[in-house]
Amino acid sequence: MARKAHCDVIGFWETQEERERWSLLEHVLPNTKIIWTGPCSNGPICMLSRIRRFLCGLPVSFAAYESLPLQSWLRETLQREQYDLVHFDTFNVSMYQSECAQFPTVMVPHDAYSMGAIRAFRAVKTPVAKLSYLWKWLAYSRYERRGYRHFTKVVPVSNVDTAWLTALDPAIDAQTVGIPIGAEFSCDFDELPLEHQSLHIVCCGFLSQDAVAEGAIEFVTDVYPYIREKFPHVRVSMWGRNPAPRLRRSLLHFPEVRYVDYVEDYVKFLKSATIYVFPQRSGSGIQVKVQQAMALGIPVVTRSHILQSMGVKGDIHAFECDDNASMKRAILRLIDDVKLRRQIGQAGAHYVRKKYNLENIGANLEKVYLDAIAKHAYGNQGLMKQ
């Protein structure tokens, strides 16, 4: 979009490094100008705001992005500036929509957070975790119903999330865009990691989250022992930062499972995987980690809702397994059949690269912008006639 339009950018930062990175954006993207950046809120004031939002049943993450200087700046600046459209990236900054209501407003929440929260509620085991996700579901769904209808367009990244939001409130004008894959995940097929000297299963996820860790625990304690018994030579890595305490304790019982916290070369390590397992039972939107593995031609084994968000067909582009028994069977088939690994891996790569390339996603976003501008203009004309 920056190749087609002038973009003024506002953003927040937490560290000096992040502050400096904002200035780099102008050098990376054409027609882009950073016009305001400010620090995220922290300290006692932020804590009080979080408590207030918690008591009001609203997402507490907004507190870090509350800024009176930005609010005043927007009021003053937008009175004299004329923009075709205002894009809100992530819902944490959506509180400023009222300051920009004279323009078409597009908000990209990426995910339907209330859907992700209720899935997490079902996945976690402990009462404390269940209460936490139940509150998040109530807070997210309340805000999505009340806040999203005020935007000209709301842009989730998958049709599943779009359907969830419009069912939550038919007044939400939601339109799916998707997430493009990076160029580093679009190597030539001759370079795809289809065969390895040693078989390597990588199990991955945002392991610090309790709801995600539950799926990883199931893999380690139920699926992995069966694989080790049948194929003791297969290497297995658990990849993700700061695993939840219950997962850490589970990994202690299986020292042969290599835990990987951080790697210098993300793509290189990902390419080392013969099979990519993503056992997460929660989440919403598109799981980018799965999308990246598929783009590299690595056969993926995951849950059905993860594949549905990308429109992926189970047993064609990847294996969908909603129970541990079917996950065991899928992994054993892939270990034992090089041809099947190649077939599933290449089918997944072709699908993801075709649907989620930058040109397609860029065209989708441009259409959303044009639709929002036309809708806003039509609404204003209707008001003038009345």
C-alpha cells in the first residue's frame, strides 16, 4: 500500500530500541512518514487504569496505550489535515476511533479475541486458568460487540474469525484480508527440506500461554512415548520461549526431548524439521508459525481449527488431528513414508504460497480501503440528503 499512497504513521514504543526502529520505517517503505510516536504507559497510572478496566469488564491491555498527549494531538491535527482513511493496527489502539470518526476507519484486530478466549477456556485444566480465560472471553466479547460496529470496516485475518464477529454483532462490517508469508519462506522447491539424513520432529507453539502449553503437554506425555517406542532414532524438539510451569515439569520426565528456547537463524532451524507438529487446542486467527512451516514444504500435523482458519484441506495440504490417537497415526505414517511427506509438504506449500502471497493480500487490503472510503462517502451523502 505504501507504493500506492502516502502513509502517515503513529506508533507506540516500550524501549529505546523500539523507538529507534520506528525511524527506520521511513527508510524501508516509500511514501511513509512517522508523525508521532510515544511511550507505552507503565507504572502506577497504568496499573490503576488496568484495575479500572478490569472492574468495568473491559480488556486490560488497552491501559498501556492510553495517552492524553496523543488524544489531544489527534484532535488538533485531524481538524486541519485531510486523510482518505485511518487504519488502526490491532485493537489495543482502537480507543482512538472517536477522534478520527470524520474519516473512514479500518481496524485490523487480526483475530476474534473472544473466540480465542473461549477456546482457551476449554483447553486449560486448572480452575485459576479457567477463571482467567472466562473473564477474558466476557471482556473481549463485550468490547467487540460495543466497539467494532463504530468502525467503517473491521478486518480479521481469516473467514472463521469474520464469521464469529458478524455472528456476535451483525452491525459489524467485517471483511477478511489474510496474512502474507515473508519472502524468506518462499524458497525454490529444489531447496525444500523434504528429506533429511536424520528424522527430526519439531513441536512448536507459544508455550508460555497455559492454553497452548496444554496441547504440548499432551504431545509430550501421550504422543511422543508411542513414537519413541516405534522409532527410537527420531529426534524430537520442543520449540518455544518460556514454557508454562506444567509443561516444564512434563519435559523433565523426557530428557531426550530437546527443549529449544531461542535460535539465531529461525528459518534455518525450521527447515531442519522433517515433520512439524502444532498441537495447540486454542487460538484464533491464522497461526503464522503453521503458515510458515507449510510454505517451506514441511508436512504439518495440527488441529482442525488451525487448518480451517487458512482454508486448508485436511489429509491433502496437512494432517488434521483433534485427538491424540489420530495424531500418533499421522506422525507414524509420515515417519514411515518419504513419498507421503513429499506429497503433503509440496501440496501445503503450493496452497499457502498461492493464497497468501504479498500480491494477493495487498490486493485484498486495497479493496477493503476502497470499500471503506466508498461506504463512508455514501453515508455522508445520505446524511446530507436527510
